[in-house]
Amino acid sequence: MAGALKPLVWLEGEIKTPPFTREGRVEAGTLLLRLQRGESLGMPHARPMPSIGKWCHELRVRDGSHNWRIFYRLEPDCILILEVMQKKTPKTPAPVFAACRRRMADYLAARGGGKVSG
């Protein structure tokens, strides 16, 4: 399976695509493609988010005057998109972390993967 891309799993009914400009959409798509190819991203493009759980990270997308965050979890067989939000404050709001944890737990439970650790 050399060269195969990990699929992106967008949680239907949970995650909405933000109103990116064309440039923002290209940047987000490029970063997601790099993840799909198995590349490990670091700052300034991504950083770990252990406060959400193991293998969780955020992509940092600058789009004109907006900062966007795409929270994701690296699974062995996919990249699970947990949340997309516009970053308006220095700290990520607690309800965003809670929503990411709930979505991850629901996904893992549906797959029979047990509980969330982290």
C-alpha cells in the first residue's frame, strides 16, 4: 500500500467547512494532504494538543485576517477531523476541547475502539 493516502474522516453532521478564501482553502488542503501522506507537521503549521487526547493535534491556517484551527487525531487508518474553528482568542475555549473529546469518544465507540485516552 505504498503511496496510499490516509482518508480524512469528517464527522457528518458535526463538522462544517469554514468560509475560507481560495488561498485559505489551498493552504488547509495542502496541510491536510501532507498529513494524509504520513508527514509529521510541526510549528508553525501544527502542534500537539494533549489536552484533547493522545495523537491529537491542531492545524494552524492563516487566511487573510482570520486564524483557523483544524483539530484532528491521527488514527492508524485515517485522520479524524474533530473540529474546525476560527481562532479569536489566545486560548482555545473549553467547550471546543469538550466537543472534540465527545466526538472522538463517539467515533471510537462506533468503531468498537474503546475509550479515549489522554
